[in-house]
Amino acid sequence: MDEIRDWTLIAKARGLRHTHWCHLTADTEDELHAFAARLGLRRSWFQTRALHAYLRWRTQNARHPDVLAAQRRERARIRSERGLRWGGRPMPAAT
């Protein structure tokens, strides 16, 4: 087991009840589940490799808010050059 970390600020900001946690390790998965059961931990809390693979994929494919804002500005510039409003509607004629 690694050291127990206090994540109070992050946990409370995200509405989580538990503010301290750590990772358990064992030589085999069965040994890990037996140890966790003795500690009173739910088996549903076990994080599988598939979950970790998904979380890695999600993190790698996430776009930073600054990138998204830059992309929005670029799309707005292109629409303006083409005389289009959002959704492809034409801009009203200037009077």
C-alpha cells in the first residue's frame, strides 16, 4: 500500500465524501481482493485495466479550454469572411 494522501480540497470541490485514499498492491489479484475484503472495501471499487485504459484514452483525447477557445475564434473568423452566421445562416446585409 502506498502512503495515504489527503485530498480534502480536491475531494470537497468535486463533491466527494471521502478525502483520504491510497492504492493497494499485491502479488496476485486474488490476494489483493482478499486483503481489500479484510479492510472492508467493496469489490466494486476495484479499478480494472479496462477502466485505466479508458481513462488514459480520455485524457489523451481531451482538448484544453484554450485550444477550444482558439478553435471557436478561428471558426468565427472563417464564418465572418464567408458572410455567414452561426449555423450557416447568411448575415443580414449592412445598411
